[in-house]
Amino acid sequence: MPCVFVAMLGMTTHSENLMRVQQELWYLINDEDVKQVLEAMIEKMKEVGDSSEPIKQWREEARAYILTDNEYKERYLVSAPKYDENYWVAAYILYTNIENFKDLFDRLDNINSELSELEDEIEELQHEQEDLEDRIEDLRYELESLLEQDEDDKEDDEEWEEDDEDEEDEDEEEDEEIADLRYQIEQLEEELEDVKERYEEASDRFCDLEYDKKHLLWEIMERAEQLVAS
């Protein structure tokens, strides 16, 4: 293979690697959970200072991957949000030592995945609960109207004291309709109670996971700060 093609291939590979690392660092900086870790690392970097040889080396290496405003705009066709250089340095430190955090970030991914599923489930149960409450309210209104009508019919019967067979049939039909409405309401109320229980369980689980996530992030921050201070 001619030397010029070898050189071009090397340049392409280097460019691809550069872009890949830049993209990974950008994802880390823009992840809301990871950003908390980066900010804790930045505070520790300020405490330690650039007199630390490892930090000086990391900073020098990280500068090669920091996107300029023009580079970001050309690549993503939008203006880049401004981030202090320290965010890029902290992200680079984390990226190059990611194996030391793999167990923690795997747990974080699992928690976030379950939180997302629970969020969807809670929203669905909330809609289901609202729908059941509306249906019960409509049936209760219908039942109340029928009961009032039934009461009026009884008063008319007492007033006229007539024994009409057709009216008796109508009364029986009304009684059946009332019984059916009461049964429907009872069934829906049982269904509503079940939905409320599931909603409560999902909400409790969501709160527990949020608590676990908060403590896990503290654990990641602590390990990251130790890395910076080492």
C-alpha cells in the first residue's frame, strides 16, 4: 500500500477517534446525573490545585478534545452551551477511568431504567384512576336520576291507586335497571380500589429508588473525588 494511503488512513482513524472521544465527553457533561459527579470532581480539583501532576496531565490531554463553538455548530447545527474547561477535564478524567466506576454506573443505569418504567406505569395508573372515577360519577348520576324517577312513579301510583299491569312491568324494568347500575358501580369501585393500591405500590417503589439513586450518586462522587485527590 502506498505511503500516502497509509498516512491518510492514519489521519482518518485519528480523526474518528477524536470525534468519538469528544462525543463521549459531551454526553457525560450533558447527563444530569453525571453532571453532579463532575461538579463534585471540579470542587475537589480546585482544592487540590494544578500543582498536582496527574491533574496537570489530565488537563493537558483533555484540551485536545474540547469542542470550540464553531466545531460544535458545524457538527450539531446549533450553538453550543457554554461549559467551563473544568467540566471537560473532569469528564475526561471520568472517561479515562471509567472501568473503576463500571459497577456503580451499571447500578445507576438499572435504577434509571426502572424509574423510567415506573414513571410510565404511574402515569398510566393515574389516567386509569381518573377514567374510573369519571365513569363511576356518570353512573351514580344516572342511578340518582332513576331513583328520583322511581320515587315519583311510586307517589303517582299511591295517588291514583291503580293496579295497571303495564305499569307493573315498567316498574320491574326500572328496578332491574337500578340493580344493574348498582352492580356496575360496585364493580368499578372494586376496580378503582385495585388501581389505587397499584398506584400506591408503584409510587412507594419510585420513592425508594429515588432514595437509592441519591445515595448511589454520593458513592460515585466519593470515588471520583478520591481519584482526583490521588
